[in-house]
Amino acid sequence: MAAYDPDDLKILFSLFDANRDGNIAKEEIKELVSFIAGEKAKENDVAKVMQLIDINKDNVISIDEFEVLITKYFPMVPLGARSIFNTFDLNHDGFVDKNEFNQVIKDKAELLNERNIDFFKKILTRDDSDKISYQQFIDSSIQHYRSYIANRDD
């Protein structure tokens, strides 16, 4: 079992917990599946996900149940946020600057998801800063997801 950074697990959990109540409800799972798939989630798919994750059958996913899911079913998969950030942080100083971003795009564009590229472009051009920290990246990621939830078409 891989040991995940507790902060990464909390960040990932918070992306699912759209209403910030400390649990992931069925509707939040539905929203997340829809966001990832790019189409409206089917009820039976959501039910399967809930059945798999909701260990105590209280119809919500706690942080502890979420941690069990991640460590049990994804033991060797790096959590996306840190992995994506590290791809761009070429000199490993904890920041991604515009030069690093451009170098990665030039050298590794075929390996990157277009959404990741667009997201970094947006963060790096939102103000006059020439670089972003991992925490700024995470804050922007959470803000981006919450904006999606608030502005989605029902």
C-alpha cells in the first residue's frame, strides 16, 4: 500500500466535497463523475460507486472511507495534482515559472492532457506573477472545480 501525503488526500477529497460539509454525498459523486466523463452520469454508475466506497452504508463518503478507497484501489497511482505540478517544476524549487511551463510544452506536449496545459496557461497569465507555488496551484484547482459546480448547466 502506498503512503499518500495526508494533505494531498484532503485536497483530493475537498474536490469531491462540493458543499464543504465534510462528506461526499451521492449528488456530489454524480457531479464529479459527470465532470470527469464530460457527460451526465447515469444513476446506476453512481450507485455502483457509492456501493463500493460507502463502507458503513450511511449514504455519504467520509474522509476515512475515501482514504480506504484511494489506498486500496489506487495504491500505485500518484495523486494527480502533485504529479501534474512536478511535471512542470523542472528545477524542483517548488515553483513553476513561465519559462519552465514553455519548456515542458515544447518538450512533452504529446504526454500532457490539453486540459492541464490550458489550466497552467490560465494560472500563469491571471496576474503579473512569473511563477506559481504548489499551494497556489492547489488553490486554483479547487477554485476551478467549485466554479464548474456553480456554473454547470442542469
